[in-house]
Amino acid sequence: MPFSSESIRACFPALQERADHKPFIFFDGPGGTQMAQQTIDGLLGYITGGMANLHGTFATSRATDELLEAGRRGMADFLNCQPQEVAFGQNMTSLAFAIARSLGSFIQAGDEIVVTELDHRANVDPWVTLAKDRGAVVKFIPVNPETYTLELDHLDELITAKTKLVAVTMSSNVVGTVPPVEQIIERAKAVGALMVLDAVHATPHYPIDFQKLGADVLFCSAYKFFGPHLGIAVVSAGLFENLPVYKLAPAPAYIPDKLETGTQNHEGIAGLLGALAFIESLGEGNTRQERLRTAMQAVEEQEQRQAQELEAFLQTLPHVRLYRAPAGTRKTPTVAFTLEGVNSREACAWFFENYNMNIADGHFYASTLAEKLGIMAQGGWIRLGLAPYNTDQEIELFKTALLAFIKRSY
């Protein structure tokens, strides 16, 4: 079901023109999207309607109990998992460290943990720390520095009978590469290893089916798909039931509550439901799950068209180095580049000062990839990340801006 970015912009207050300034142009979706009005309504509705903690006999507490269950059902429809497999937390990083700590008894000295050079460090360091604590060996699936894709020709030598856990991203948060995670999962399962997926950057851009993937753990973050700052972990029920999490003694021992230490961000979960309602409004189907899936298919179709236009433009320019996998490689609409002899931070400041464009710079915690490609000497990458509310006109204006910057700089 096609839709236009112009048609959905009315759902985002931050995109509306104000008397005191021209509207910002947001090309920083990978760092966090803007909130849809439905998200804001959910947040405010919970806050103004009466907040309460869980498990009370009174109405606002019972409503909060139901809110968490509604949040789990919503994410279950979004990711095709079971509601009891969904746990909420502060953010993806905190949840990853918590799960890594709880997996300590599963890892012994001499075991192997496999991570990748492509990942955000939030899907590397929790597992590296676990390996260090338990005396395990860490292996990295390497990145090809020319294609920005994972080198999988020797996967059987990296993932062996000694491998107990494999962690891989579903999309690079810098170069946008979507690895063939199905191939990696198949190999991990063949040797009996646990499989962890970082879907933080993938979730906003294409449909995800947790059951079909067959992974053990999947992470995502609501603020990447029009929601509030809220981390989400999906843990397969079989693993979750046996996960010896660190928790307070009187806290629930059943899933998924046992992973949700302390009081949760209830208003954030209300906002998450609003974000899911916004996504659902873009889709078609007889059920919420169908509408969410078709909505994300439409999002992917539009974003791919715009990203290909942007990629083709950048490839034609002198002084620009584009960090983008070759044609035929699946990618999300996150485009990273550098400018010869220019500090990336200075360039991003110029785009904002002259064109009101929010464009981010740096290593974006993909520091392993940054070090391998040697890009930190000039301040890291310039990263342009698209969201469904970015228009063709905004992309054309970026082209104008970049050409102007190149003209003044060389």
C-alpha cells in the first residue's frame, strides 16, 4: 500500500512550521525519530489520567497492569512473537547487559562467543564482558572493508562446536548493511549456540518475524520507530523460563516480569502503544498484525526508493567517499559518507546553520568498524538517515546544500 511522506507529516508536531523558525529537516532518524502525535497522546493520556504502580486493588493500578499487558500484545503483533516473551527496560544496552549477566552460568572457560565487526558496541560489549568474566574466547566475524558486508565464507570455522552464543545486527546503524542473519542463525543452531539479534536499527525500516527467524533474543528500541525512550527485549519462552536473572528476592519469578527490575516506564509504554497505532494506520489488513506488517512493507518500499536516489547522487560527486554496500545487497536507508579533508563535525554544523538540517556525525558506537576503516581522523562519518516523514523535496534540498558545501570547500 503506497503512501507519501507528505501525507504523514501532519502526524508529527515537530515537523510543523512555527512562527519563530523554519521547520527543522530531520535526517537523524538512526539516532532517534520524531514522535508521532499518537505517541504524545499516549504519554499524556497516561500521565493526566492518573498514574499508579502495579498490582494494586484500585482502578489506576489495575489500568497500569493492563497497560503493560497491552504493550506486550502490541509488540507481539509488531514482531510476531508471544506476549510473554516481551520485556521492557531502560534501553537496549541495559537489557543486553542484564541478559548477558544472567547467562553467566551457561558459559564456561574455553567456550566461544561470536560477535561482528559491523555491530554497534551495544551488541558487542555485553557479550565480550560476559566472555571475560567466564574465561571464554571472543571471535569476530570480519567486515569486508570494500563492500561493508560481513565475510561469511569461513562461517563454519568461526561458529564451531565450542560456540555458545552468537550476536549479530540485523542492520548496521551506520552503513545500513542488512546481513543475511538467516544463514548465521542456521549455523548457530546447528552447533547448539544461542542467537542474539540487535534489531534496533532494523525495526524502523522493514517487517521482522521473530518466530520465523528462530533466534533466542532480539532487542529493539521504541524511540527509533516514533515512540519514547524505551528498551524492548524479546526472549524465546524456552530460554526465558530458564534464564536465572538477577532480581530482588520478592520480585516475580515468572516471565516476562522477572527481567523487568524495578518500576517500569509506564508512560513510555503508553507512548509505545501510540507509536504502534501510528504505524498501524499506514497499513492494510483484517488484524493489527497484518496492518503492522503491511505498513512496514510500505515504509521499506518508500525508503528504498529515496535511499537509492540519494546513493546515486553521492556516487557522482568528487571529494565524497560513500560507505555503502554494492547494488544487490539489502540495506536500510542509512547513508554514511565523508568529505575529503573536511572534519565531519564541521560539515554537519554547516548544514544546520545554513539549511536547518539535522545531520549527525561521529562513530555512532560502531567503533570497531570505524577503527577498521580509519575514519576517526576526520571526526567519523557524516550520517544521513531517512524516516517515512522525509520528503523528496528535503532530499533535493540536501543535494543543493551538499553541492554548495563542496563548491565553497574545494
